[in-house]
Amino acid sequence: MASPIRIALQKSGRLSEDSYQLFKACGIRFDYGTGKLKSVSSNFAAEFLFLRDDDIPGYVEDGVADLGIVGENVAVETGRHVTTVHRLGFSKCRLSIAIPRGEAYTDIRDLDGKNIATSYPRLLGTYLAEQGVSAAIHEISGSVEIAPSIGLAEAVCDIVSSGSTLLSNGLKEVETIFRSEAIMIAHPALPAEKQTLLDQLLFRINAVQAAKN
Ligand code: ATP
Ligand code: ZN
């Protein structure tokens, strides 16, 4: 049998279940949710690594994994050199700027000279530069939405799906800067036998997606 293709999946979080279900729908069996770091498929030349999502683009760039599933937001933010091979249509969300509900807002220029807290400094920085707005970006790793209430920043830039987290923190969404979904990424130069396995996998994924629509 060919040497297996290595696929990095999120260990536990918002991408995990749908990632697993995708392979299951493709008829690829492996143990999942056992707490192990690695699992070998019993019926396809693939082995799975279970990691934190933020680490996946780096492992794929370095070739530790051949493929990975991550949110596009994370793939772009990490700035790693990887190839997007498929858009998967799940874990949809957006990256938005939000401000306290009581504040007036006309347009993006209102953010000039303000402090914005985010876990996505690269995506936010690119957007502000495109818009010609100069604001101070404060990188924080979690609980971004509490930053205005503790006086750390006048605005936040964070992932939104339903908007209920913003609402419960007294914030309102004023700009959407990026729309994301789960994507499959690959090492930019896969060896031929791995590329063949990827092609077989994509053929199955396309069939599964076509059957759904
Ligand atoms: P890990 O422990 O692996 O680092 P995490 O807490 O960083 O996980 P999750 O919250 O599981 O990440 O989110 C994983 C991805 O799911 C996000 O990067 C994003 O692409 C997507 N996502 C979809 N909806 C949401 C949401 N409401 N909040 C956060 N992320 C979401
Ligand atoms: Zn993460």
C-alpha cells in the first residue's frame, strides 16, 4: 500500500465534528474522539493527527502533515505558505468589528485613532490599511469582547456567527472584514503519490457534496 497521506484535524472544537463526518461520508474510517493524538484509517491510505487548529497551517507548511482542515480565518491569519485545495462549506462565520451599542457610528473613518482589540492582528491590519484607517491594534488571545467594558479598547474585531456573544457584551457589529468557512489546505509541493491520494480524496468529497445539493 502507498505510504499514507497525513491529515491534520482539530482535536476538539467547532471544526472537529464536521471534519470527522466529512471523512465518514467519504467512506474513510478511523478512530476519533479517543483522546489519542494520531489515528490510522483502516480502509484508506491516510493517517490523522489531532491538533489545535492554530497549529495546523504551520504543520502543513512544514510538511509534518500533508493536508489539514482549518477555518480560512486561521489559515490567512497565520500567514503560512499552504495551498487551499477545497472549500468545505461548514463552520461558517465572519470576522467583524464591533463597538459599544450606545456609541454613534457613521463609517470606518470613525475608527481613526481608536484602539481595537483582536486575536486577528494580520487580517485586521490588512483591512485597515486597505481602508486607509489608522488605528492601534491590540492583540489579545481570548475574551476579546470584554475589552471595551474594561477600558482596554474602544472597539473589538472578533469572530461572529450568530452575534449573540456581541449582544450579551453590549456590543454592536459595525463592519464585516472577512467571511470564513472551513477549508482543506495542502502542503504546496506534495510528492506524486500523495497527490494521487489527495485526488482520490477530493473525488470522494466532490461526490459527497454533489449528493447533498
Ligand atoms: P483550539 O482549541 O483548537 O485552538 P479554538 O477555540 O481556537 O480551538 P474554535 O472555537 O473551535 O477554535 O473555532 C474553530 C474555528 O471555527 C474558527 O477559527 C472559525 O473558523 C470557526 N467558527 C465558526 N463559528 C465560530 C464562532 N461562533 N466562534 C468562533 N469560531 C467559529
Ligand atoms: Zn485555536
